[in-house]
Amino acid sequence: MMNRIFLSCLLLSLYSAGSSLSCRWLDHKFRQYNQRSSDLLDIMVNNSTNTTEDAELEVAFPHDLYTQASKASAGERLGFIVQSLEQMALLFEEAHNSTSWQEKTVEDFVNVVSRQADGLRSCPILRNIGSHNHKNKKLRMYFKRLSGHIERMDHSAEVWELIRKEIKVHLFRLNQLASSLLTKN
Ligand SMILES: *[C@@H]1O[C@H](CO)[C@@H](O)[C@H](O)[C@H]1NC(C)=O
Ligand SMILES: *[C@@H]1O[C@H](CO)[C@@H](O)[C@H](O)[C@H]1NC(C)=O
Ligand SMILES: *[C@@H]1O[C@H](CO)[C@@H](O)[C@H](O)[C@H]1NC(C)=O
Ligand SMILES: *[C@@H]1O[C@H](CO)[C@@H](O)[C@H](O)[C@H]1NC(C)=O
């Protein structure tokens, strides 16, 4: 009896390892959390800064990384999403005491994004490939450059406004990437 249960558990876990698209969090929660984090960024808008349409961060948006990620395996795509969320959370933790943003809003943003990352980390495909050994170095460098830029701009309201906009674009692109992983039925 025990053996039979063990066997079906084993088969079940092999099955979920093989089927890349069996992730409840991705299917049922991702969109809601993505929307919530994007709404929180909207709340943080600062219309008093002089950031015009063409004001840009010194650090270019990593379109190429998204292009590469969109062509990668399901596990790598999901790993890319998780790593981006983790980096965003770290970046906004820095915002805690360096912006005039409501502390509560920043905290909520960090929480929502961290819970999203945790939820996705529970996806069988990530548990099985040990994603922690497969961090994207270029993505990490990109966030490191953003952070350095914020530092050099003395954490000004202007630079954070640009960062806020930039992160909104990331959330949009991550949502697209996640859509490509949803279970089709
Ligand atoms: C900022 O500007 C936008 C568009 O003009 C407006 O909808 C929004 O209410 C403003 N936000 C604040 C906090 O003033
Ligand atoms: C924004 O721009 C206006 C006009 O160019 C200028 O008078 C004002 O001082 C600027 N504000 C900040 C915070 O840089
Ligand atoms: C912001 O907080 C961090 C730790 O929470 C601290 O190390 C840093 O010095 C603080 N920065 C400012 C400008 O207060
Ligand atoms: C908005 O920007 C202005 C001008 O740069 C700054 O003085 C102010 O502290 C900022 N407010 C918030 C809530 O970030």
C-alpha cells in the first residue's frame, strides 16, 4: 500500500517536472499581483518633478534581455521573471529612506513584488531545475547600474520618478513573458 502511494507520488512529481506549464501561482495569482504592483507605482507618481517625455535614465532599458528571455526555455523564462522581481524589491528597499514617497506605499510595493517572487518560486519547474544556479548575470548588472545611477543622482525625486516609470515598463514586459507560460486550455 505504502509503496503504491509512494509510486504515485513519484509519478506525479515526475509528471509535474515534465509539464512546464503546471504552476498554480502563475495561472491564478500572477496577473492580480502584477496589476497590484503596477497600481502602487501609479500612486507613487510625482508630477512635480521636471521629468519630461524625453528625459531618460542613463541606463538603457534591457530590451535585449527580454528578447533573449522570450526565446528561452519555460524554466529560464520563469527564472528570469523571479530574478527581476527580486531585484525590483531590493531596488525599492533603497527607496524607503531616500524618497518622499509614502513609506507605506513603498513597503506595500516591496511586499507585493516579494510575494509574487515567492509564489513563482514554488512552481514545480523552478524547484526542479534549481534556478538559483542559473541567475542571469546581465540582468543583475543592469540593476546594479540602475542602483549606481540613483546613487550618483543623489537619490533625487527626479531620478526616482524615472525609475518608477522604468519599473512600470518592466512589470508590463514581465506580464507579457508570464502570459507566454500560462497553461493553455
Ligand atoms: C498627476 O498627473 C496625472 C495626469 O496629469 C493626474 O491624473 C494625477 O492625478 C496627478 N497625480 C497627482 C498626485 O497629482
Ligand atoms: C522645473 O522646470 C522649471 C522650468 O523649466 C524651473 O523653473 C523649475 O525650477 C524646475 N524645477 C525643478 C524642481 O527642477
Ligand atoms: C537607509 O537605510 C539603510 C538601512 O535601512 C541605511 O543603511 C542607510 O544609511 C539609510 N540611508 C539614508 C540616506 O538614511
Ligand atoms: C516630488 O518632486 C519634488 C520636486 O523634485 C520634490 O521636492 C518632492 O519631494 C517630491 N515629492 C514626492 C512625494 O516624491
